[in-house]
Amino acid sequence: MSSFPRIRSVESFIISIPRDTPYLGPLGPGESVNARGYLIRQGNRAIYPSTDMSVLIRITAEDGTVGWGETYGIIAPDAVTSIIDDVLGPVILGRDPRDAMVIQEDLYDLMRVRGFFGGFYVDAIAGVDIAVWDLFGRLLGQPVVKLLGGQRMARIPAYVSGLPRATLEQRVALARELQARGFDAFKYAAAVSQEGIVREMRQLREALGPDVRLMVDLHWKFTAQEAIQLVDQLAPYQPYFVEAPCQPEDIEGQAQVGAAIKVPLALGEEWRTVYEVRPRLERRSMSILQPEMGHTGISQFMQIARMANAFHVKVIPHASIGIGIYQAASLHAAAALPNCPMHEYQHSVFDRNLRFVQTTMRCEGGHFMLPEGPGLGTVPHDDVWQYLRPKGGG
Ligand code: MG
């Protein structure tokens, strides 16, 4: 009987925004940008784009109302848009956006028996899921956080992630600048910690004082026992957490580190569903879970976060590179949670990309302000379309 507007169209777009300094800082020895615009960090042997790349999703309802989504498109974004354009979009035409979680489950089921329960396929679902939730909120005139069980926070504490400067001295100076602007939590990146991971923690602690929270992202670089040895050396400087010590597949290693170290362990930016998280929670591998909205979408993010709460694990969401749509989704989801003490703040990306979205979302004085307005309260600004990358190459 419902005359509620149905989904009329689903479109995807690739955005590629130039940046002066690559993510994680200037190119190091042996690092160069290849013909496709990618570079490989020698510190962790992972590939990164030299631009800020993202995939946007626009879902339009029968009455013309638009919902926006965004997903992780930093490498091979055409893989994600092909899945959306060829598979996911056509399947959800005519669906009721109020069925957001049901739609996410239906899309997941399409390729499940073929073993596609991760990677690009689930990233594509995440972007569509965020757009469906945004559309749902806009059609109701309600912020998404109000549709997720209720709002607990309007401001979310933020930690500064990454100190993209070439030398340790410059990184410490940047942290002090940010401290003067009201930030009290800082994470640095082992992949670009050329002067030494322990030395960087020590110098940050000495420069910033005893009250700031310090964290290090170990970037999956170590065996379990190497990580345990390293974290013992970091422990005197009282890290708030250490992140991602072992390779992503190493479930036993993660559990071994979690059991041996006396510093809280944070994991999970690369996991997409409850099925990846559950075995780690069952082994009590970590104290802190870091779901990435660009990989999970809102439907899975909330299930992951609620499951973590049942295991007495905190959620400190990861924040990848985007123009701000999935960042806004992550803040809406985080604001609904009882177990979220803070959210990652990718200052080198977030602030410069705010000009590409219309939003009241801000990160100032150590806090994120949740965007106001219906849906996610965050839509692409016209300025972003100059950075549209043609599909199939570009
Ligand atoms: Mg990380």
C-alpha cells in the first residue's frame, strides 16, 4: 500500500583530486609515482594513489530525492564502479529505501556462494548502502544517526592521524602545532618512521607531555614475536594503543600479540563484515576495533560495532581518504554508539577536501562536529565535478 518513493536510478562516479604531497608524506628513497599514478611505499610494500581517489554513488528516488554514497576507490576504482553499474544498481531499482539493511543483505547474497564476501565486491556494496541510508534519511527528513537506534553524541573526540612531514623533527613540530590547536591525541605511521619507531614515540612523548594520548600504526610489518618485543620497548612511553602489528591474515599472530603485550591493541581497518571480525573477537585479540566505513557501509558498520560492544571492545573508527561522504556516514554511525571514545581524524585529507562537500561537518579543537540536516547532511559540492575521472582509464 505504500506510496513511499522507490529507487529510480543508481549511478557511480570516480573522483581523482591532485595533491601536492602524497598521503603519508613526501616520496622516500626508492619510491616513485608510476604511469597509472600509483606509488609503492618501501616501508610496508603497499600501493597508494598519488591523488585523492574516491568513488561516489548517487541514488535517485521516484520523487527526485537524491541520496549520496561513497566508497573506498583509492586503487583500481573502475573495479568498484563496474560492480555497481553492472550488478548492484540494476538489482535495487524499484526497492524501498527504508529497507536499507535488507537491501545490503540481499546484495551480499548475490555473490556469496561464489566466495565474493570481501574485497572490491563488498566495497561496492558499502558505497551503495551508504547512499540508500542517506536517501532514507532525506525522504524522512531525519539525520541518519536518528535511524540507527538513537543519538548519543553531537561532538565526537578526534585523534590526529599521521604526521606527514619528511623528518622526525618536522613531525614533532607538526604535532606541537596541532596540540596548540586543541588536539590531545596523535598517531604516527611506522611505514614512514625512518628514524625509528621507538625513537619517534619517545620524542613525541617528550615534546607533547604526559597528558596526550600517543598511538602508532605498525602497518602490518611484524611477526607476532617481533611485535611483542617492539611493543615492550614502546610501553614506557605509555601508548594509548598500538595498531595492526601483524599481517592481515594472521589471526593467530594477532591473538598472540594481544595476549602478550601490556598496551591496548587496535585492529580491523581492513575487515568488511561481521564474519571477519567475529573470529578475532572470539580470541579476544584486541581492545579496540577500527571499522572503516568505506569498506563496511553503515549496515555492516553498525553490526560490527554492536558485536564489539558485546565483547567489551571499544570502537575507534578508521578514516580513509574520501571527499567526506563516507566520513560523514562514519560520524553518524559513531554518534550512535555506547563504546566509541574517539574517531580517527585524517587531517591532511579531511580539511582540504571539505571544499568538495556541502556540510556543517568540521573537526576543530579536538572534536568532530556531526553534520546537521537530513540524511548524512553532506552532499558533493559542484567544485568536485572538475575532478571527475573517465571510467575505464583516465
Ligand atoms: Mg592503520
